[in-house]
Amino acid sequence: MRNALTLLLMAALPAFAQAQAGPATVPVQKSCADCGVVRSVRLVTKEVRPAADAAKPSGLVASIPLKGSEPPKLGSSARLGKDQVTVIENWEVTVRLDDGRFRVVMLDEPTDLREGDKVRIEQGRPVRRTD
């Protein structure tokens, strides 16, 4: 009986050792604190009008149109040209990070990122991931 028990333990020993080694060999994936998925990309436009400082005119300005029937304009630089509006375009990229937080990144240039793209935030800019 003792011999049968010894043989049984010797037969079960390799299976027991193999079961112990299994979980320890599974590779551990590194977490990325700044990784996530793009939730939205939208164009944000802002109209900026120059500040009118009527107290300090910078000089006399003449505006002569090259084409059309518009008459020439002559006047103070504090008044002429102040009616033009400058449009600033920015792209707002909203990223939901893997830990559940949201991050909004403003870009000055158009981006090829789309909703659902996996990205990593590097130096304040979203970069597409390959994993």
C-alpha cells in the first residue's frame, strides 16, 4: 500500500509542478496613464476683432481698391481697417483615457484622427497608437 501511494505521488508531482508554473509565466501588460480613445474631433472657430484704441491713432491711412466700383477711403488708422474680422480655427480633440478620465486637447492644425482611434497623449498632443 505504501508503494502504491508513493507511485501515485510521484506520478502527480509533475502535474502539480506544471500547474504552479503556469500563472507565473503570463506576461504582464504595462498600463499607460495617458492612453485612451478619441471620443470626438470638432472644428472650433473664433472671430477676433482688433481692439479699437481711439485715443492713440497711429497715422493717416488711404485705402484704394484695385477692382470694383468701391470709392477710395482716407482717414485715421484708428478707424479704417478696424471692421475686418480675423477668424481663428482650432481643432478640439476629446479623449477618454483608459482610467475613465476625459482630456480635451486643442490643436492649431487639422488632424487625421477620427472618433474611435486609439491614442496616447505625448507632450500635449494626441498620437495614434498601434497596439
